[in-house]
Amino acid sequence: MNEFNEYFKSAFTVDNVIFGFDEGDLKVLLIKRGEEPYHGKWGLPGYFVYPNEDLDTAAKRVLEQLTGLRNVFLEQVKTFGTVNRHPFGRVITVAYFSLIKISHYTLQPSSIARKAKWHSVAEVEDLAFDHNDILNACFNRLKWLVRSRPVGFELLPPKFTLTELQHLYEAILETKLDKRNFRKKILTMDLLVDLEETQEGVAHRPARLYQFDRNRYEQLLAEGLSFELKESKRKEPAERKPRTKRTPQEMA
Amino acid sequence: MNEFNEYFKSAFTVDNVIFGFDEGDLKVLLIKRGEEPYHGKWGLPGYFVYPNEDLDTAAKRVLEQLTGLRNVFLEQVKTFGTVNRHPFGRVITVAYFSLIKISHYTLQPSSIARKAKWHSVAEVEDLAFDHNDILNACFNRLKWLVRSRPVGFELLPPKFTLTELQHLYEAILETKLDKRNFRKKILTMDLLVDLEETQEGVAHRPARLYQFDRNRYEQLLAEGLSFELKESKRKEPAERKPRTKRTPQEMA
DNA sequence: CACACTTAGTGTATATTGTACACAATTTTA
DNA sequence: TAAAATTGTGTACAATATACACTAAGTGTG
């Protein structure tokens, strides 16, 4: 076994890419690093895996320690192991990702992480280590995932409107969808429970609220669900007319 | 940096799951281990990653050193890191997979690997380490892949018949497909070049030979190819009649 | 309190794709 | 020359995807 000693000098970490959805925008959870290396820079919540700890366990622990988030389902995505990706030595990192409802969790950044904050995925700056690459890989995974199954309920509050759901899909897929076809597709899957409630406090016709039917979802998965949403080719509607009365004829 | 020293005591390896297709059967390349641990057992071709070596590079090197296979495209699948998966200490392993044409490569097992041999995926025995889990994960990846794009040309010789292609898909998907629908689907994708040649030395009507059109494939991928093959629900044909003359009427 | 504003909600006709299914054609072999 | 083996082909029907526009139901305001 002596001959192998030279190999036992490396370390590994886990990094978590946590997606959320808020204000019509896809977000990712970042922490402002409170220690070296990259002290003061934004990065993904990650840390070393303990010697006696499984990878999945480590990912959960690290996430909780850095942000206070608990009971989050994490899925392994990819491992990054470029030789010089970490200044302290040879460190490979296993990337995990998850989808959560932002409003349901309260961030409690630890002392190591000085700050944890949701950032718009579209506007993420230059991150510590190779975290931009990692984020990218996870974002691609999310896009891929959302095409193959009606994921994304994880990102919405328990009660949501069909329009919110559609906006979520549009944000992830970076495309526009046709309202009627989207609704038809979602509703025929029988995945939503109509709560027979409506929105309140909006200055327009309030939308119905729905809830995700998790049992039905498990059932569909077991059946080998396939799910595809195609981009709407509809041309942009012409600009809104200014605030004046319109005669019925104009509406044809 | 001192505080981190305890983390720099682990090692990592790469393990390769190489699939091939031969005699109508999906195969995986295994080596008979020539050193401890698990000396004498069959396992995946894998080894430690050198301290100054990237993961992808290591996967390629290891594969070549153990089997003589070169220029094989390898794709990362998943990382396995259970605490006690390796008797020598904390070792996590990154699994890679690939598809190759068996007939195109000659195996040249190294002295470390006493033997490299293709095994039927369906009949793989108890392997070293957690290699059964790794193989499983990669097999699932292959199934998933084959559903989303017309992969698998990688597994066939450069010239092949449509029936061979169909058998390959049936082997991977563990299902039966309808001949006419399969051909229609494949041919309308315009992925095959009809070589205007036929099989030789078969005791029946010889089949046309086709070649895979790689350019067209790249193009389809860029367009965001989607591809789905559904199981044939056709009932098994009744048992063949014995070798006797049949009148035309009987064939209705 | 009427009307302007905003967003929700709905249906249909057409095109595309998937599916089930059976027999004639071409080669070898005895 | 007949049988065996396997290739190769088409069509009708069903299911799914797509394009598309107006009415409904609230709120705000002048």
C-alpha cells in the first residue's frame, strides 16, 4: 500500500447551486465568502467534505451550515477537477443542484459566509474559483430537466396561478410559450389541483390558484413521463393603444 | 492554511464504463484485476488520478494503459464517494462512459490488468468495489441518452444494416420495436447514407448497407434534436410452420 | 358610477406525428 | 425447383401539436 501514498494528498469539496424563482426571475443563491481564498468574493455555498462523510451528506450539511437551509433535496450534477482550480492544493469539487421556493426559507448566513443572497441568474458576476462554470453546468441541467418533466413546481409557492407557472417555464427555457397551448398541456396532465380560490389584491381579474399534486407526479414519473414544450411562434402583439375608448368595431 | 491539512488526505480515481455491441448483445469492457485490492476479481478499468492531471485526461490515460484503447471519447457520468468504498482509505471515483465499435479496437491488457474482456451487460457478475453500482448508473445513462438522440451508431461497424441498428436499439432499451415504424423514423431523419451495397454470405435475401452521416448528425444536434422510440405492442407472431409447401390461399 | 385598464380564461380547425398491421421480393440451400 | 430465411415496403387511423382572438372579471379614476 505504500506505493499509493502519493495519491492520498488531495481533498474534495461540494458546491451547491440552489435555484429559486422570484419576481418573475430565476435566481441562484450565492454567498459572500468570509475566508480565504477569494475572501470577499461571491461564490457558491460549498466546503470541504469531512473524511468520514458521504458526498450527499456533505452537500446537505454544507448548505445548512452556510445558509441555514434544511431538508433541501440535492441532486449531484457534475464533478470539476481541473488541476489548478484551487490555490491550496489539489481539490476536486462535486456540484449539486436543487430547486426551492424562496419564500419558504429564511437565509441565516453563518460566520464563515458573511452573507447569503439571491442573485438573478442572468446577471451573475465573476465568481470565486470555477464557480461560473459550475453554475453554467447546473443551469444547463435545469433546462434539460424542465424539458423532460414538469419540474419547477419546486420553485413556486404552494399556491400559484397558471400564468406564474408559465412565466417560470419561460424564464428557464428563455423562450415564449403560447398561453392556451401551455394551459391545455398542463391541465391535461392532471397534475394540478384547482383550489377554487382566486388571487387577491391585484388590479385586474384575479386568477385561479392551483396546487401541485405530488402523488399524481410520482405516478407519472413511474409511467415514464415525457414532456415537451415548444416555443410559441406567435408574433409580438402590436403596441397597446393609449387609454381611449374603443368602439366594438375596432376590436375585429 | 494549516487548518485545512486534515482534508488533504484523500485520493481519487476514475473508472471507465465502455460499452460495445457484438453478436446482438450489449457488452461492457471489464478487466481481471492483477493487484490488490480485489486481486483476481473483475472490475471496471480504472485507476488513481495523478496529482497533476485533469480528470478527463486521467480517464483517457487509464483506459489506454489498462486496455490499449486510444482516442476514445469519454463522457463524465457520476461521482461515487461512499466513505468505505475503498479499503485503502478515502477514495472517491469519477465514472466515465463511452460507446465504441468492438471490432475496431484490439485489446492489449497491461501487466496491471491481467486480462481485459468484453462481458454481456446482462450477465455481469459481482464486481470489485462498488463497480456494479457504477455500471448500473452508466447503463441508465445510456438508456436515457438513446431515447433523446440517435446515439448508437458509435457502437456499430461503419457499414451496417437497418436490422442491425434496430437490434442494437432493442438491446439497449430492452424492448421490441416495430420494423416498419423504426425504419420510417430513422430514414426520415436523413441520418443514414445508403451505400448501395448489400450484405454478402448470408443465407437469405441480403440487406442493404448503410453508413452514418456524421455531418447531418451534428446539424440535428444543433437544431435541438428530439428523438423518441416507443415500444411495439405487437403480439408475438405465432410459431413458424414446419418446412412444407403452402398454397397461396393459406397466406391470407 | 361608467368606462378604461389590465390580466384571466377559453375552443376550434388544421397539420404533424405516431401507431398498428401483412405480404411480396430476394437470396441461399437441399 | 421448392422451401427457408430474412428484407423491404404502404396505408388507414388515432393522438398530439399548433396557430390563433375574443370575452370575462376584476380594479382604479375622473
